[in-house]
Amino acid sequence: MSAGRLDVDALLDDPATRIVVCCGAGGVGKTTTAAALGLRAAERGRNAVVITVDPARRLAQSMGLDSLDNTPSLVPLPEGTPGSMHAMMLDMKRTFDEVVEEHADPERARQILGNPFYQTLSTSFSGTQEYMAMEKLGQLRQSGEWDLIVVDTPPSRSALDFLDAPKRLGRFLDGRLVKFLSAPAPSGAFKLLGAGVGLVTSVLGKILGAQLLNDLRAFVAAFDTVFGGFQERAERTYRLLQAPGTAFVVVAVPEADALREASYFMRRLATDAMPLAGLVVNRTHPLPAGAGARLDAGAATAAAEALEAAGSHPGASAALRLHADLVRTHLRERGLRERTVSAHPGVRVAEVPALPEDVHDLEGLRGIGAALARGA
Amino acid sequence: MHIVTGKGGTGKTTVAAALARALAADGGRVLLVEVEGRQGIATLFGSPPLPYEEREIDAVPGGGRVFALAADAEAALMEYLELFYGMRRAGQALTRLGAVDFATTIAPGLRDVLLTGKATEAVRRREGGRRRPEGRFHYDAVVMDAPPTGRIGRFLNVNSEVAGLARVGPIRNHADRVMEVIRSDRTRVHFVSLLEEMPAQETRNGIAEVGALGLHVGMVVVNMARPPLLPGDALSDAAAGRADLGELAAGLKAAGLDDAGDLAESLAEEVGAHARRVLLERRVRAELAGTGAPLVELPLLEGGVDRAALEGLARRMAEQGVRR
Ligand SMILES: Nc1ncnc2c1ncn2[C@@H]1O[C@H](COP(=O)(O)OP(=O)(O)O)[C@@H](O)[C@H]1O
Ligand SMILES: Nc1ncnc2c1ncn2[C@@H]1O[C@H](COP(=O)(O)OP(=O)(O)O)[C@@H](O)[C@H]1O
Ligand SMILES: [Mg+2]
Ligand SMILES: [Mg+2]
């Protein structure tokens, strides 16, 4: 089965497209794809903003993102570019602080921001980055300043984390232990646990120490008052992701693990009624143009062996071995891609060839954008 | 103790397992610990998920034995409570309350201290238990498949991570004991990198970070290296697009191929791209060497890594001087 082509230009040109989310396993090229899409959109007349999470340093510099200021800044593009591109690097702690400040009165906000637990929560809770990326998306969407928002997702353990993190945080803050800590008086629920409250408190005290337990209580009590606001926002963003103006682009490299993750993610999007635009298979190894496309691996290897046996033309035999290698890689990648596509009939695919070097300037992004637009 | 980190996907689990085998090559007992709850070791060895239990997974020719453990914060907490406080029932109540989830969520430092605590306990463990402080060590080496470079500093610096939360008390004492092992000069932090810019950059940042924490950097494992297919001086010409098309066409013709002229043009492009990549890889390798850590190179294996392949990787490490 062969896949339909993902028509990136049609996606970017459609004014109804308001949000593009790039997701996938770690290291596959999400950030690169997001930036390339933003640039291409600008060059086709959109006013785009790209929220990136972890751009490689040189790529960030090429977009003028030397500082992490948590607000979009204009990417200098050549004169005559019909649209515009802004880019920002997410500062998760700052985003979190702002949400707290918005939802708590100043005194309580101060208590929360100064609590050691808040400091770990806002910098190292596995999921805060995802949560804050979505929060930022919600903010930018609401501001109405851009007609297209391209979101890069964090380098999570799992590509799904950014969908689940807000709920996980919510579940956790709604959890029994938090209730227990915020209302330490014996309550019915805890009798069910088969351990007396006294015992639990004493264990917590023993393991955590008294000071820690107090910090924790203070944090939970203060945070509880602002938490309703958090949950509501998370739900709003979640619904935004299901809206018709949103398009998910799942990025993978042609390797079994990354494609498995991509598959898993595409199924999940379907379950959650989130609109999939297509799959980007990045860093592929296409056959060369011209006569090379017709020379198979067996013939190339045989020819290389003949030259080596004759002891002549070492450059040509090396080129032939290289070619045989490329053909084998190409076939393996094609097999992996076909397997993924057949598990998701109807999915649209764009392939981006592996460049010999990293992508770290606008010119490189432009090249990626062009490859994306060429599609499969 | 050997702590293996690197950018995600560079082959930490694979390298940690190969290292464990290499360290067991001259006999002895080696423990391989994973801490990320991914069952990466079981996947690699093609075995069912590992329980929270040290299990022999591999016997090495020459008499060495490799054991594996999937450390898990919750199980480590239960063990800790029982061991130090005799509080198994309380531990169970904590689990039902979601206390462990809580710890992992709000204060990852607590989770880290439980995980590193388990691994360092295995490092300190002696034959005959705590009553015989002069007994020989239970394991000759412990290899940890650690979190990626992005989190390694925080993970290993449990001491200061929990210090922000607990200045005194039992957690703090535990953290101090853990830190003593991690800081010890018999502990090394190894980095796995590819010959690509981002993993190499992360390796350099990681080395600086780990060094600044006063920990000892071990080797840099350059994983998935590909042999260059071109003779040395041809590389820079090819990279610059100055391949000798006439000579290439003559070679193809001599090999009996049709369309030698067109084919030469086609292949010259492939050769050019390959050459540019090889030059980039050289640059990256030189940058990695510039860190001062010894480089150990492992080849890219076609068809992925299984048990037999692991044996091959362990041998390559041993050949490059990796031993206990
Ligand atoms: N098609 C490509 N060819 C060559 N290098 C690429 C390509 N796509 C991405 N890269 C490089 O791969 C690395 C990882 O890409 P990145 O976009 O940061 O991945 P992610 O955001 O998914 O972690 C970067 O160094 C980037 O320059
Ligand atoms: N030297 C190698 N040659 C070929 N494949 C490798 C090599 N090292 C690792 N791999 C493969 O790369 C993938 C990632 O390796 P893994 O050890 O799981 O990385 P990490 O633990 O860093 O995420 C796995 O599929 C593994 O089999
Ligand atoms: Mg990224
Ligand atoms: Mg791993």
C-alpha cells in the first residue's frame, strides 16, 4: 500500500489552519520541523509564531533567540517576505509563575512561589514542561496576534506526555495524599486504608522529617486555592487541540522504535479526536537521481568486488560499496515506512532526506521546508 | 561503580550492558542496574520484564557473572522502610495513599535518592552483611544505566537536591551516604555519544556539569560509528564536489556497468554527501577528544543489537582497554 502525500503547502496556506503541533519521539526532528514550517508559512504569507522548547544552540541563534525571554520575538527575514515569523523559547518556570500570579492573590502567590516544593514542581516535575508548553499555546492563541501557531513539543520520555501531563498534575493534586495533607484531621476516607492516621503521620514524619512535612502542608494548602484555575485552563487547551483549526504533524525517523512511537501516537490522536495532518518521516535516505536509482545493491557489490579483484579503480569500488549500502538502507527504510502506513490507512506522509550536516540556519530550515512541501 | 549517561537514544542501555559484560570478562560478579522503569535491559536480553530483584542474566565465558536489577522507587521505599524502621505495614499504607507517586511527582529528588540509594547499597554491600565490614564486596562492579545527560546532574546530585527540601533528618542522612559513594574516586560517570552535533554537545555540557559537581568523569563511548568508505585524501575533494568524474566513469565501465557516464554523476553525489558527513564526524570526534576523556569507539551494527551482538560490543570495549 502506498500513502497519500502530505501537502504541507495546502495545510499552511489554508487560513483555517491556526495551530500546528509537531510531536514524536526524542531527537527525530520535531524542533527542526516546527521551525521549518513556521518559516515556510511566513514565506507564504502567514503571520506565524513558533513556540520551541529545546532548539540546538546554533539554530536558536539563527532565529535570533539568544535570550530566553519567554515572549515571541521577530525573526529577521529577507525584505519582501510576504508574511512574518516570530519565535520564542519556552521558559517553563516563568510560565508557571505567571499562571500562579494570575490565579492567586499577591500574598498567596508569594507563599507559593517561595515554597521549596513549588520550586521543584515548577522546574522538575516530569510534565511541567509539557504542561507549560500547552499553557503558552493557550495564551498565544488567546492573544489573537498570530494567525498561525506552530508548537514544538518537549523531549519527553514518551511522545504522549504533553497530552497527559496536565491531567496527571491534576490527578495528583486531587489525590488522596494531598487531601490528607491539606486536611490532617482524621476523616472517614482514611479509616478505609487500614492504617490509622497517626501511623501515617508518624511514618511521613519519620521519612520526611518535621520541617519537610510542614513545608509540604503549607504548599498544598496554598496551591489548593489556585488549582481550580489550573485545571480549567488545562481543559480549555485540551479542547483547543481538538478544534478543527488544529493539525498534528507526527514526526519520526525511519527506525523501528521511532515509527512504533509514531504509530502509537497516531492511534492516540484518533482516540482523542485530535486532527492528524500527517506523518513526517525525517532523515530518510532516498536513492540518487539519475542512473544510480536503477543500480541495485547486488549489482553494485558485484561490480565493486570485480574492481577489487582486479586491483584497479579504488575510488570507483568505494563509490559502489557506498551505493550498495545506500540502496540497502533505502529499502529497509521503505519497508519500515510501508509497515507503518499500512497500519494507518489513509495517513498522509512527507519524507525529508537526511542532510549530511545539521540544520542550524534559516537557509537549512528553508531546505527542510522545501523537502516537506515536496512530500513523499 | 560505573554510571552510564548520554543523550536519549544514543545507546546508553546497550553500552551499559556491554560494559557490564566487559567488566565481567576476567571473572567476578557485576550488577547492571536500570533506574528509569523502561525495562530496557529485559528488552535488550529478550527476556520477560525484570522484577525488583537481582537476577543473573548472563554468564560470561571465563566465569564472570552479570546480574541485573530494574530498580523501582516504590519497591526501594518499601525495602528502606522495612530495613531501617521495620515498618512494612506503614509502607503499604503509604502506597495506598499514593505517597510514592507523590514523592516522584512533586519532589523528583526523593525518587532519585531512592533509586541511587538502591544502586549505591549494592556497591557497598559485603559478604556476610553489615556485621562483617571487612568482608569482600558482594559485587566487583555495579553498572548503572542512568538517566540521559539532560537530567544526569540533578539525578546524581541527590544530596543538594534533597538539601533544598530536607536540611536534617533521615532523608538527609540517607542522601549523604549515597553521595559518598557517588563522589568516591572509585565511581566513574561515562558518556555515550554519537558522531553528531547534538549528542556531542550534550556530552560536553554533561562532562562540564558532572566535573563541577566534583564527580569523576570516565570515558566517552562513541557509539554507532561507521567506517569511512573512502580513502583519506579522496575525502576532502569529494566533500567539496571535486570528485574526478572521468576516473569514476572509467572505473564503472571497467566493472562492466552500463551508462557509466550517467552513473558516475549519480554516484558522485552520493560520495560527496558521504564525504561531508565523514568530515563532520571527524570534527565532532575531535571535539569529544578535546574533553580530555578517553574515547572508546563502538561500531554501528547492522540489524540491531541482540545478545550475540552485545558480546561483540563487550569485546570491542575490552580491546580498547576497558577493564575493571
Ligand atoms: N533532515 C535532517 N537532516 C540532517 N539533520 C537533521 C535533520 N532533521 C533534524 N536534524 C538534526 O537532528 C538533530 C535533532 O533535531 P531536533 O529537531 O532538535 O529534534 P527533536 O526536537 O525531535 O529532539 C538536530 O541537530 C538537527 O539539526
Ligand atoms: N552499536 C550499535 N549498533 C546498532 N544499533 C545500536 C547500537 N547501539 C544501540 N543501538 C540501537 O539503538 C537503539 C537505542 O539504543 P538504547 O541502548 O536503547 O539507547 P538509550 O538507552 O540511550 O535510549 C536501540 O534500538 C539499540 O538496539
Ligand atoms: Mg526538540
Ligand atoms: Mg535506555
